[in-house]
Amino acid sequence: MSRIHASAIIEQGAQIGQDCVIGPFCVVGPNVVLGDRVELKSHVVITGNTTIGEETIIFNFAVIGEIPQDKKFGGEETRLEIGARNRIREHVTINTGTAGGGGVTRVGNDCLFMAGVHVAHDCQIGDRVIMVNHAGAAGHCIVEDDVIIGGISGLHQWVRVGRGAIIGALTMVPNDVIPYGLVQAPRGELDGLNLVGLKRRGVARSDITQLRAAFQMLAQGEGTFQDRARRMGQEFDSAYVREIAEFILGETDRSYLTPGR
């Protein structure tokens, strides 16, 4: 049995899982699906074609599943899919997708979105992502697993942030960030590798040594950035290094933050 406060509004058609808790003055729209054991604290609005995974907790005054902040949006049917065990804090806003961006905004599992975070239309957010207070991701961004985005930082639209990267506070990120990269400064600069995060995840010392050498090649090697990435992928046998090379050589709508830039 779910516990639903008498002041909450659950519109006809909404699907509520088992053992959910819906607090006072929450609004759940007709096309919303809540998984088992989802908790809405109070004054939470969930609307649109939105699915929330099990054991996710959403705190006061969050607005989840509203239409995109995009003038091209014409009312078409789009979706928001949020995975399991996420923590979505006060005043967070997450929008549905647009037809031009694939139609779906996605959030993975086990993420933490702190107060005031914004995730725009068509973003694809991986697992275990942390976005600190008032960070924002503009439309169409891709944020891979295990990324940390510091407080009051912003991702430009269409930017990709590779797995395990960390963005410092008060940083604008105008271009793609390599996996395991460390970005800081008001206009984001690729300052090195997220060595602390790598060590915390138990990455082998041999891999970290190769990553550091590969980063030096990216920073100081000959040829274009893509040339250095291609050579890096051939000369090192670490899967982590190859992941960075493949990320750089993959398709993108932006350029890259490069070392020393």
C-alpha cells in the first residue's frame, strides 16, 4: 500500500507503484509512472510522459517532466525517463525531450542532483552522476557515468562529458570533456586527470601511470589533437587510455577542451 497525503493531487491515469510515499501538496500528472517505493516529499510537481524508477526520492518544490525551454517545441509527445535510486533535491527541474533531439530526456541510476540543478531537454545522463547545487546541463548534453559537476557550473548545449570526469565549481564548459578529465577555471580548462576519482574507484596503478603518460602526449605531442589521440590509442595498452582515444575520435557536435587551453 502506498501512502498518499490527503492534499496531494493524483490525476486520473497516473500509475503509482507499491509502497510509494506522496507528501502534502504534490501533483502527479496523468501520464506519470512512479516505480515501487518512490518518495515525493512535499510540493513536488511531476508531469508529462514521465517515468520515475524505484526508490527514487524527490524533495520539496522540484518540478519534473515539464515541457522543454525551447522555442522550437511545438507540443509534440516527448518523454522523460529517470532510473532507480536517484536523489533529486529541492527546486531541481528536469524537462522532457524534443522531437528534434530524439524525443527523450534520460537519467540513469543512483544519481544525486543537489538543490537548484537543471537538466534540459534531450540530455542523456548516466549512472552515479553528481550535479552540485545550481549546476546546469543545457539541451542535448551527454554526461557519462561517474561524472561530478561542481556547484554553479554549466554545460553548453550538445557538450559531451566523458566517464569519470570532474568539473570544478563556477565553471562554464563550452566543449567536450575527455573521460577522467579534470576541468576548472571560469571558462573551462582541461587541467589534468581526475586522479582522486580514479584512485577512489580502485583503478590499478599501472593504468593510472599509463593515463598520466597519455595525457602528456595529448598535451605536448606532435600533430593535431585527433592525431595525438589516434597515436595514443595505438601506443598504450590500457583500456582507460583507449576509452579516451575512442571518445576523442568519436562523433561530436562540439570541439574539445584540450590540455593547456
